[in-house]
Amino acid sequence: MKKFQFAFFLSVVFILLSSCSSPKNAQNGEDIKNSIKGTWKIYYETCCGRTSQTTFGGNKTLKFNTKKSTYVYSENESVIQKGHYEIKMDEEIGDMIYMDDNFPAIIRMEEGKLFIDKGYMDLKTEVFQR
């Protein structure tokens, strides 16, 4: 019986400790802003919703100039979109990036990869690497 109580106690402690930690995406906006500086190449993209498909590779690049808060999104060396961006912290979701459009994306870094995620709205998720 004592082994069961001890195991139960450890389980409760583990649950409490894990619930107190911040979510992975809750980085300081300044930290992620400094981390995204430079040029990123597409690793894979997933689009869209319940019938989503994942495409690996390609010739898309995303370049961030953190001093001017500008970006250039290109494919096959042709500019698709460029403009200004802003990173804001959402208390429920984490860091969000606004890139000259009405749909903010979740932005996060994991294992050296940059995630620009609009999947929460059944839109595209793009993953970039250096």
C-alpha cells in the first residue's frame, strides 16, 4: 500500500510541476526577434486543415532584417511578399508574428528550426531552417 501511495504522490508532484512550467512557445518576444535574424530556407510546409498535405523542400526563403523589422519572402529568387513585421506576446498562445496581413501566425523556434504557424486557423504552417 505504501508503494502505491508513494507512486501516487510522485504522480501528483509531477503533474503540478509540469503545469507550472511555461509553454514552449512562450518566449520573450525580444529573444525570438534576435534569433530569427538572417535568411531561412524552407524545410517543409503543411497546408491546410483536415485534408492537409506536407511538402518537403523547395526554393522558398524568408529573410528577416531585425534592425528595421522587415522581411522578404521569396520563391525561386523572385519576391513573393515583403514588408514589415511585428512580434507580440499573446498570453494564451505565445509569440505571434504579424507580417503585413490580417492573420497573425504563431512563431516559435525548435531544434534550430523556425515555425511560422497559421495552422490554428486551418491555414499553412511553414518550417524553415538555416
